[in-house]
Amino acid sequence: MSGGLLGFQRHRRSGRDPVLSSLVSCSLVLLSQSALAAVPRLLPSLSLLSLLPVSALVLLGTVALGRFCRRLLGVRASAPALVVFNLLFLWGVYIAFIRRVIPSLLDALINAECALLLAGLYRILSGDPGIVGNDFTYSEGVHQNVFSEAGLEHQSFPLFSRVRYCNSCKASVRGFDHHCPAFGNCIGHKNHRLFMLLVIGFVIAEASYTMCSTKYVGMTLSTQESGFESNLSGNLVISTMLFSVLQVLWQVVFLMWHMYCIFLNIKTDEWQDNSDKLEEVSRIPHCYTTSTRGSDFRDEVSIRSYHPGPTPIRRFVIYIHAYRTTDELNG
């Protein structure tokens, strides 16, 4: 279960692969951050709001160029290393330039956020997501989700009971949600809370960095009439601020999506391959024998519950129909 340095896969690799992928990732981070730093230097007349879409295009172009170069050279990068090196780069810019205009309490908070994020990344990278033994079969995982014969009780449908096989980690994971390339591990029963805390932590840390860098830019412009955009410090602060804003924009949507899935008790992996299965199950005719129609109906409800519908409205209709039909059968 141990990975390599910054370790990016659960299956074994040669000893030099993690180091090489880390070096490639570090080079890509420096390339992308340098390209972003050139935006305010080459376009000093644009406002910060106008620089945001330009920075997004430059970032996408840099990512595409890096991917092309990696394929051309036959080398691989590491997504977790990209996350770590970007975090370290922003932290370094903050310590080198921004922190001198930040109050001591806020400065301590920013540094604590970065340190906690690094600790959380190490923990989720090296931790166990909920891997089960090879003797645990898929049918056993499905049977854990079957509603009890006494009724449709929430306790019989636990949030972290599903077991799925991850092709990236080559392991079966209890409560499998998805494989997260950015964190280099599966997200399952044992690390789902840590995953959510890390996503929230990144949003808070990047929003805090944006606020502090905005304060630095404002204070510097008020004391320096011209030439700020041509300085190395000004370029780096503005570019990293724009980078943080772009990260916050998509991470907030990403966080809302996962909170929505938690609210509906849906796994990301189930949502992706669920719609066709639900349509197939919904076409099963409601014809049962008098002796077993009650249990058979609950089996159908169990299948529908394990594969929840694509919208909350449809799930609500399914459950209402389930309760009404159960009452008719028992009545």
C-alpha cells in the first residue's frame, strides 16, 4: 500500500519513476507560473479584472504545451506533485513579498493554513482509503445495501457501504467515490471526510491568499506611482493572485457538487454510470406472485436505491411510489 515519493500510484513502480515525475511536475509548475507572471508585465494597462480571462487562456495554453512536451519526450508528470509545488510556490511568494504588509494574526493564520494543507496532502496520499481484501466480492458489497425486510430504514443503507474496484489503484475500496488524481489516491470510506476538509481548506487558503495579495497590490500602488507591474515582485504577486482566483472559481463549484452528492447519498462513481442502469431497472414490470411480491418489491426498491436517479425530483418520486406500493401490499 505504500506509494513512492509523493506517491502517486498504489501499484508498484520502479524507484526512479516518482523522482522523475516529481521533477517534471516541478518544471511544469515553474513554466506555468512564469507564463502567468508575464501577463501583467506584457499587459500593464489592463485592469486586474481584464487580466483574469487572459490568465485563464495562458494557463490553459501552458497546460496544453506541457502535455504535448511530455508526450513528445515520453515522460510522465505527477498530479499530486503539481498540487504540492503550486502550493509551495504560492507560499514562497507570500513569505517573500506579501507577508510584510499583513497583520501578525492573519500572517500566522495563512502560514498555518499552508502547513495544514501540506500535512493533509501527505495524510491522504499515504493513507488507506478503505481497501478491502481480495476475498470481498462485489455481491457482498451490494447485499450490504439491501433494505431490511421490516421497512425502508436509513440504517440499512449506510453512506460508506459500497465497494468498487479502482483501476488506477488496482484495489477494491469500500465506500468508493472516485479516484482523485490530484491527491494521488482513491476517495473512499476512510478518507472521504479528509478529502472534503482538504477541498474546503484549499478554497479558504486561496481566498485568503487573494485577499492578502490584493491588499499588498493596493498598498504598493498607493506608495509607488509607476513601475510596479514591471518589478519581479509585482509580476509574481499579481499572477499568483489571478491564479488563486481561477482556482477558487472552479473549486467552489467542485465543492458544491460533492456536497450535493453527500446530501443525496450518491457516490461520484455511481452518478457517472447510473442513468442507464436506472432506466433499465425502471422498465421492470410490476408483476409478482402473491407469496413473494412484498419481498420482491423491496428487492426492486433496493436496486433503485443503490443506483439513485439522476435528479432529486426523480428520486423523490421513486421513494413516494415505493412507500405507497408497500402500504398497498401490506394493507
